Amino acid sequence: MLPDLSTEWADLTPKDAIALQQSLRAQVRTEDDLPDVRTVAGVDAGFEDNGQTTRAAVVVLNLNDLTPIDYTLARLPTRFPYVPGLLSFRECPVILEALKQLETLPDLLLCDGQGIAHPRRLGIATHIGLLTGLPSIGVGKSRLTGTHGPVPEGKGEWTPLKDGDETIGAVLRTRSGVKPLFISPGHRISLPTAIDHVMACITRYRLPETTRWADGLASNRGQQWLKTLEGLK
DNA sequence: GCGACAG
DNA sequence: ATCTTGTCGC
């Protein structure tokens, strides 16, 4: 299903991790290269035992009605600290474990955090896209890097997130009257297409349904969300 | 040297 | 990320 995913890359010093990001940068594709998207997956991680254990959740939804059709959970000992810019080295190992368990791979991944809106263009969404080969989008609740002007108030409106002359993402108002989201291409997708797919996953909340399900399952209230998921079966 | 800094 | 219930406001 998925390519061989070595996990040895995870045990790196921050210095080596940065070097790895630099070397992977050339492989990132931000042109549309994705199938007709019928299924989308939300990907997120949470922590247990005072942070000693990392838990990952993946929830696959039908894009048509945003109904969950599959999900997986995984747990691993936490072995990399949180360092801004190196989030993927902390969360990828367990997320890949969860993705490996999926019966059917989704057409597109929506990951918590940034895609190319990253100092070295290698946010967690991009890294996961490269490792799995799947198209991916970064959905951040706050800004890591980049500058932007005022964000229009209307639902679906956005302003570019820039790093100098380069557009690295969009600051998107998913609903009027809420804080905007930071959307950026992960891998194999363009910014306009990424924005369209994120908005397609919005119902009545600020966060896309993919993120809501994955956040819920990865959080400490995961049991309640599990009940709801099982109830849908 | 002084801030900023996804989850 | 996480510690955590009710509550103020549109």
C-alpha cells in the first residue's frame, strides 16, 4: 500500500534534521498531480502520559457527504522534542504507523500544521506527502512563518501568505467571524486547489471536518469521538 | 544581541 | 500539545 517507510530518519539531531529538510526540498511538487478526489483523510497527533507517549489518528471521509468511512489509531513513545520548524521529526513516526494500518488509502491528506509555509518549505504536511507519495495539504491553526495583510471577512476569502516575493500559502477565512486558518500546499497540489479542497470540507465550524475528526480522536476526549464513529457503523 | 516560533 | 466548566456574546 505505502512505500517502505524507514523510521531511522527520525532519530536525528536537530542539526541533521535541518540538513535532511534541505536535501528533501528539491523533491517537493506544488503543481496539481492528484486523482479525482473522492476520499480525504484528516491526520493529527496528540499526547499522553505527560507527553511521554504520542498518539496519532487518521480519519478517512467521503468528500461527497463528509461521512467517516475508516479510521486508524497508533501509539509510540515520544522521542523527539518540540522544536519550531522540526515538528515532523516529532510526529511523523507515529503518524506513519497509523497510515500503514489503513485498509484503503485516501486520495488526499489534510494534515495539522504547515505544508510549504515553512522556513525550508518542509512543514509536516509536506514531509508526510513526500514519505507516503500521497497528495497533501497543510492546515495550520496559527502561523509559523511568512507575512500577510488584512484577511477579508467573508467566508472563503483569503489573503496570500508570503515570504518575500514568494507566495507560500493562504490565510483563509473558513467562516465569517472566526480566526483564519493557514493553508499551504503539502505535496502534489497547488495552492488554489488546496484552498478549494479545504473549503469543501467546511460545514458549520472553523476547522474542516477532517481536522475535527482527527483532532478529536487524537485528543484526550478520543473515547467520546470513538463512540460516535462506531455508532455510525 | 533581541524577538519569533506549526503542535 | 496540555491542564479544564461554565459562560459571555452574536
